[in-house]
Amino acid sequence: MPAVRLAVISDIHIDLNGAPVLDALCARVRAVSPDILIVAGDIATGAATFLSTLLALKSCAPELLVVAGNHDVWTSPKARLAGLDSWAWLDKLLPALCTEAGAHLLDAGPVVFGNVGFAGSLGWFDLTMREHLLDVPADAYRTGRFGAVMWNDHRFAHFDDGQGKNLSSEVIAERLRDRLSAHLKGLSTSRVVAVTHMLAWDRQVARRDRAGWSFVNAFMGSLRMGELLQADPRIELAIAGHTHIPSDHRIGRIRALVSPLGYAREWRAPDAVGAVEKALAVVDL
Ligand SMILES: [Fe+2]
Ligand SMILES: [Fe+2]
């Protein structure tokens, strides 16, 4: 009899994928009967859909742990005028919505179930995953533009520096990594599961021989996040998302699992039921 059964998924994008996906996911979660459902970010853009999604998911699993994804902290110029930058989404609005739904937002702090601690973070990209041989204009990684490619976090995420300017991606990544480091230090369990939205290891990045694809890989995560996780000997499982390409690697003692649902156009399944069945991973700790 396993001590703790986890069901794991990420990138469900319910605002784009729609309610049938949520119904399929709930049915699948009930079928595998986990103790804890973990959703590693990119749940839904927009507060109302984020909340209704969490409420639905919480009704089909005893415990629901989530981290924010980049899509979950997107804002707009109008919202920013009302004080709602991406820090406010991450530190105020999302924690309130999670509390309302009975879910745990790991960005806000770690939780313990039995003898296992769970710590997590949105994480951010710091360009350490960029392809160094790719010939792009000097400014491209700062603007998110390269040819016809536009990385949307540069348009819709705004982590304010306190003076109306967006912080650099490296500073955002460093701040969020420092927060996760503090959360890990606060855990006294001998076993830890880490959950990040963005990737932590190069092996999780899908490399393709296409310039646009290669450019976007710069925005997949942070190798320094991987260094932080590897330095903690208690971490046995590290869950991530963000890329919509699944992977399951052994990195030293850590199982590094990415099990995204992704967008309907990316599914290699005929329908939502099949896509959810493929994507939802079950881990018995
Ligand atoms: Fe995503
Ligand atoms: Fe993402």
C-alpha cells in the first residue's frame, strides 16, 4: 500500500482548452484516486476561470497543490494601473483564490503531508537555457522578439521594479529562486517534492533545428534552479511544466518529471479524454 499517491499534470490552460477538458481531467483524477493532485502551473489566464478551475479540481481530489505558471500571472496595462502587476497576481490575488478554493499555492509557502514536504515556485527564465550558437540580435532576448517570433511573457507579464519598469528576467528568476530556497530551508521533513512551473535542467529542453524554436528555448527556465534543487539531498521528485513536451529523467537521485496537457492543437490523442489520460502521471511515493 503506497504511503502517498500523487496525480501530476501541468499546462491545462482551461481558458483556452475549455470546460470539456476540465470534466475529462476530473473524471481521470477520480479514476486514479490520488491523495494529492499537483498542477504545475499554466492553469488559466484570468481570475474567474482560475478560481472555477481550482474549485472543480478540488472536488475530485482530497488535496490540491498548485504553483503559478507564467500564463497565470499575465496582466494588462489597465490592470497594472489598478496596481495589479504580476507580483500582485503571484503574492495577493492567486493566494486568495487558492484559499477560497481550498487549494495550496506552493509559491506562498511549503506544506507537509505525512513525512513528505512539498515546496514550489513559478520559477522564471534567466536565459541560461538559451542556445549559445544561435545568431540573434543583441537585444532579442530582452525584447522577446526575433523575426516573426514574439515571446508573450514580454507583452503580458510585468514584474514591476517599484518604479513602473519591468524587472529583467534574470532578476525575476533570482528573486523567485531565493524564495524557493527559503521555503526549502523552512521544511524539516526528510523527504521533499519540489514543484516548479519552469524547467530546471537542460535535458528537459527539447532542442530542434529551427531558429524560432531555438530562440524560444531561452525562455524555458533556469539552470540555476536545477542547481538549487540538486543541492538539497532530500528532494527525490522534481515536477515541472511550461514546455508542452513531456519528459521523465533521472538526474542524480532526483526524478525530474514533466507531464503537461498543453493546447488541443498539440495533442497526440483524438480527444480531451485521451489527451488527459496520456498527460496525467501517477506517482506513488
Ligand atoms: Fe503552458
Ligand atoms: Fe508556461
